[in-house]
Amino acid sequence: MCRMCRFYAPGAHWDCAENVEEHVIDKEKRNHCEFFVLAEKYVDGGPSRESRSASDAKRKFSALFGE
């Protein structure tokens, strides 16, 4: 499933950051791809602790300046 892959990149050639040989039309259906790696947001229920910390810090920084 392309949409769950870490290489899924809408706008890239065939919506993939890797150099794939075949075009997958339905990105939400099961397919076989040798490049598939599960995206971090789907591993262990979500982003890593470091990712959450970074986004929390960014949110707090923005709040300081009313952005």
C-alpha cells in the first residue's frame, strides 16, 4: 500500500521518492513493491518520542509570538 510507505511522495514521479519501474494506480490497495518500508507514523502507534518533542517545542515557540 503506497500511502503507508515512507517513500510515498505526492507530486514525485509516480508519487514515489524511489525510482520505481511500475506505476501503481490505486495507492490505497495492496501491491508488491521491493522498496516498501512502513512509514514512521504507522510504527508503534505513531511518531517517535523525538518527533513529538520537536513538534511540541515548535508549537510552544509559535505560541510565544502569537503565531
